[in-house]
Amino acid sequence: MTRIMAGGAITLLLVTGAFLFWQGHAESRSATPAAPPVEAASPKSGQLAFLNPSLPALPEATLKTREEKRFGRADKDKDGKITEAELLAPRHKAFAKLDLDHNGQLAFNEWAAKTINKFEGADDDRSGTLTATEYAETAPKPRVHPARCSC
């Protein structure tokens, strides 16, 4: 019985609050002063009316398309042309990280170095094989997600 009475009281409070909010919103709209005329606030020769008129006109912003931005990122020397060296530069950096002996050639052991190191680290008895418990050590660690709320 008390739940029904509490629900009725909460409903009555919500309806009253919504009505008062609606009335207050309607009254504040009628009390809003009229906006100034458009001509008074419009820019004059590239400047706003409230700025110092002796300042030079503001430069026009150019809109670049997505493709123009992508081209600009690839064109490292900004000469309007993309050379093969500019296009392959990111690949060279990734290759250099893998080429451990810096001879310009990528051997299988260099390419698979991370996996080989993981295998050698897990092979505790240095037998050249992994047991089930040793292999379990190579499993990726579960991700720990940060708490969404600190409350």
C-alpha cells in the first residue's frame, strides 16, 4: 500500500515540476529582448564592427578536401609532387626496425624475432620444445579495462 502511495506522490511531483518548468520557459521567452538588426552586427570589409577598424582584413580560410590533406601528408618536401622515396619512407622505417643486423635484407629470424624470443623465454628447461605449462606462459595477458566510474 505504501508503494502505491509513494508512486502516486512521485507522479504528482513530476507532473507539477514539468508544469512549472513549462510555465517558466514560456515566461522567459516573452521577456527576451529583440535581437539587434542584422546590418549593425554584420562584418564590414572582412572585419567585425566591434574590432579596431585600423587592423588589416582577416585572411580567408581555404577548405581542403580529404584527398588534398592526404596528398599534403605524403608530399614531404611540399613541391607538389610525390616521389617514390616520399611514398615509401614509412615502409623503410618499419623495415629498419625489423632489420636487426642492418644489412638491408630481412632474414626469417629477423622477421620472426619477437616470436622466437617469446619461445626462448618460455622454454625454461632449454629442451627446444614447449610443454603445456611452458606454452601457457606465452598466452597473451588479459586486457585490464579501466574503471568507467570512480564512484
